[in-house]
Amino acid sequence: MTSIIEKRLSLHQRLAEQEQENRALKSQNTQLQALATLGSATCMIAHEINNLLTPLTTYAALAVQNPDDAALAKKVLDKTVRNCKRASRIMQSMLAMANGQDRQQESARVRAMVDEVFTCLCRDFAKDSIVVQTSIPEDLQVDCVPIQMEQVLMNLVLNARDAMLPGGGILKIVAGEDGDQVSITVSDTGRGIPPEHLPDIFRPFFTTKTQKDRPAGSNSGSGVGLAFCRRIVDAHQGQIDVASQPGKGSSFTIRLPRKPSHDRL
Ligand SMILES: Nc1ncnc2c1ncn2[C@@H]1O[C@H](COP(=O)(O)OP(=O)(O)OP(=O)(O)O)[C@@H](O)[C@H]1O
Ligand SMILES: [Mg+2]
């Protein structure tokens, strides 16, 4: 009899200990998840800021080589102010996202967002023998966090450019309404993506790029661009898809609800 009571007491004690251990593990898990989220947000912020700094560095170097060109120096200073302000807005928006805070969406003109991307890139694509063609209705609007969606477009444009170097080609951006969605397609006539790579390209840190694929002054790929795009598009309740033919080119299509059901970004 005593032994049964003792056994039950000992079992209760072990159960209590297990429960305590479970609680401790759960809290540790929550802390680790928060750290992982912060880690990936930090990585993405660094990547996006690099996207803004790289063209600026090349542009500023040009001004240094031409000290008598006052008009060029003024343009470089204007772009520096613009891109630095942008970098700070990206940091705020990504950190808020990592902290689970709501971001206010606004109605943004798609054409204005695309123009902003090319302005930030400070690079004449014609110099790389790339012809840029756009077909975007003047008044096409979509609800989004513009700073985030512009960075998505910037990553797609940079990938398209990389895929067409050094020979050049056609970079096309087409946008329009598709039922209750807005679609934006960025396509190129570059090297394309082998089918065996397609399942991996949105995975963080997947890259096939080495320094030699990139324009002078830029880094080799880090494989963060498309992971960033997917994360932002998901947060907008949208989809991002790819179609590609090796040797012919690729096209990435983003579909966003014109009016998302909630605006938690
Ligand atoms: N337009 C494209 N044409 C061909 N391959 C592409 C294209 N876009 C993406 N890829 C492939 O997907 C990979 C991942 O792209 P992602 O943008 O995530 O990283 P990355 O461009 O290599 O580096 P970065 O972190 O600087 O963006 C690329 O390395 C490339 O192999
Ligand atoms: Mg990229």
C-alpha cells in the first residue's frame, strides 16, 4: 500500500518537474525564434542598404574623377541625400516588420514606384547594352508599403540586369489589373534559370553568382534578394512566381490584391 502511494507521489513530482522543464523550453524557444527573426531581418536590411550604396559609390567615384564637373557633383550629392534617406526608411520598415508591428499601407502608383527604382540605381542601363521597356498604365495603383515594394522591384531589376551581362538584352516591366489583383512582371532576355535551380532560388543564401558575373564595384551574390522579395510579397498577401527558359530569359510576376483584407505588414 505504502509503496503504491510512494510511487504515485514520485510520479506526480516527476510530472511537475517535466511541466516546469516544458515551460522553460517553450520560453527559450520563443526567445530563439525572436532572435532568428531579428537575424534574418538584419541580414535583409544589410542587403537592401547595400543595393542602395553600391550604385552610389560608383556614381560618387565618377564625380571624384571629374572634379571640375560641378553639375555632376550636384547630381551625386542629390542622389546621396535621397538614397541615405531611403536607407533609413528601409531600416525602420524592416525592423518594424521584424517586431511584428503594423505598417500602414497606402495607395501607390505602380509607375512612380518603378521610376523611383531606376532613379535610385543611378545607372544608365544603355551603357550595359540593356534596353528598358515599360508598359504600365499611368493611373495603375496598388495598396502596399511603397518603400518595401520598391525594394522588391529593385531586386528583380538587379537580377534581370545581372542575367543579361555582359552581352545586354531587353528588360521589360509590364503591369496591369488582373481581376481583383494587380500584376507586375519583370522579364529579361538573359541566361535563364536551369530547371534544377528553380526550387531553390527563393531560399535564403542560394546564389549562383560569383564576382565575375557582377558589374565592377559590386559584390558577388549573397542569395538574399529573392528571399527578401518573397517575404515582402507574402506579407502583402500576394504571390511571386517565376517562369524561365535557359538561354532565353526569365520573368518574375508579382500579384498583389488591389485592396488587401488587412494591412498587417
Ligand atoms: N532574372 C534572373 N535570371 C537568371 N537567374 C536568376 C534571375 N533571378 C534570380 N536568378 C537566380 O536565382 C539566384 C538567387 O537570386 P537572389 O536575388 O536571391 O540572389 P543573388 O542575386 O544571387 O544575390 P543577391 O543577394 O545579391 O541578390 C541567383 O543567384 C540566380 O542563380
Ligand atoms: Mg539578387
